[in-house]
Amino acid sequence: MPDYRNTIVTIGDRNYLWGLFLLVASARKAGMEEPFLVGTQGFTPHDAHILEQLGNVSLVSLDHEKRSLTCGKPQVMLQAKTPFVTWADCDAFFTGNVSELLPPANPDEIHFRLRSRDEMLQTSFVNRNRQTDCLIPPQMLEAWRSDLAEITDGKVLDSPRHATTGSACFCALSLTTHRRFLEIWEQLAAKVLPKRNNGVVDRTLKFYPQLDESTLNACLNFLPDAPEVQREFQLNRDRARLFVHFIAQPKPWQGWTRRAFRFFDEYVTVVEWACEQGFDLPSSVPFCLRRSSKTLLRVLLPWMTLKPKLAKRLKWLR
């Protein structure tokens, strides 16, 4: 058996089977051989086969998880058996072979993208006090520090390391060097995130509204032995070697947003490759993932973006 250096970890339920399939397929199409470790919920044997046929894919059942599946990231990452572990959200794909770019160059660091100040100011979870350089609300920082102090017997930093937060859609670190960091992340999530599923954002939580992302950023800011963030994020530079994350709704197998539609051709090419290879698909190819639909989909972009927002508002009115 090959001695792999890195494991790619992701999570999804049956609603994200197309996303999971195309994330792994995009890696295999690009020649990436890393093992995949996939946390699943509600999977049937057929669902498992859809992923396992892609080769070197292992599944971890999260059927017991009461919270949003995104809260289980450190739990599954800790089950990797390689020196490095990479987290990748399943509503994403690789445009090319990025194997050498995934792990941090320095095992003391984490490959992670911190938001710029301008990007941070566009989020709703931000400190608007212009008298300080830190854009993370001070009450949030104090809660993060206090909660971590309870877990670590007071062994936390006095002040935060970072002025902005980072996106938890991707991170990679040395499991050999930073296993304890992942264990503390998991413990913090168990302590502060309630056992309910309000989705990937829970605005009823004052200090941890972004769930896994909030707890990860808390650990990066206040744990003395947390990995330093790698100076340069490597997966947003070359169109031929990107990690593309499809934020917001709808997801490409359901519809497209304007931002996501820039990658229609590359994503559909993965679907076409999977068909050419003879892989069984999660279902018949959705209308939104057919190249012949591109012109009509472009016309429908405003409606596809608006539809999930309307559905959410109608749900609130019930």
C-alpha cells in the first residue's frame, strides 16, 4: 500500500452527494491520489458505492450527530492516518492537480486563508469600531478566550493573534505536530455548540454564529501552541490549480449563482469525465450540470439566485 503523505477530509449528507462525488472526482480527474475520508449521514449502501468507486475513499458515519454536520470537522480529521490532513468543504472542487500545494510548507503552520480587511467589512460579524485594528468584536474575542481557558486550565494568550477571521472551507495542517490543536478544537465545539441543527450559520449564538468557523478561529487566536497561518494562501492564484468553493445557495447541482457560474465549464467537465470513465452517478445528470443547458442557465441566473432566498423567507413566515 502506498505511503501517503496527506489525507483529504470532507463531510456531507445525502443532499450533498453530488457535491461529494464531484469533489472527489475532480481530484481523481486531475491525477491526485490522496486518500479521502468522508463523514456521512443517512447514507444508503448505494450512496456509499457512489463515492467508494472513485478509489481510496473511506466513509465515517456521523448518523449520531445532532448538530449541523459542519461541526464534525475536527472529529473526522482526527481519524486520518497520514502525517498531514486537509479539510475541504464538499460544495467545492479542484480545477487541477494541487497535491503539492495542500499541506503547509512548514509543519508548524496551517494552510488557511485569512480574510482581508475589505472582505471582513462585508461580513455581518465584524467590529465597526474604527479605533482598533482588530475587526473581530471584542465581546466575541473575550468569550472565545474565556471558553478556551476553561478547557486548557487557563493556558491561553492574553490577546488575539489575528485582526480578521479566516474561512473554514479549507485548511491543512500537520497531524503529527498539531493533533492536540484539533483535539482542543473538537472539545471547544462540544462545549459551546448546542446539539441542534440550525444550518451552517446559527444567529442565535452570539459568540459562535459560524459554528465550526467560529470555534476554529477561536483556537487559532488564543491557543499558545496553535499553528501559525501560512503567509500565502496557495489555492487562489492559478486558474488551472484552484480550490473553488461554491458559497451560498443554490449549489451547482441545484442551480447557479453569478459568482459560481464563472466555473461552469470546469465543473461540468468533471461530470463529463466521470461519465466517460463509466462511473455510476448519484442520479441522472441534473439539468444544471449539462453543458447543453449553459445558455438557458445564464438567462436564469437572477431567478436561481432569488429562489432560495424566497424559499427561506416563506419558511420563516410559516
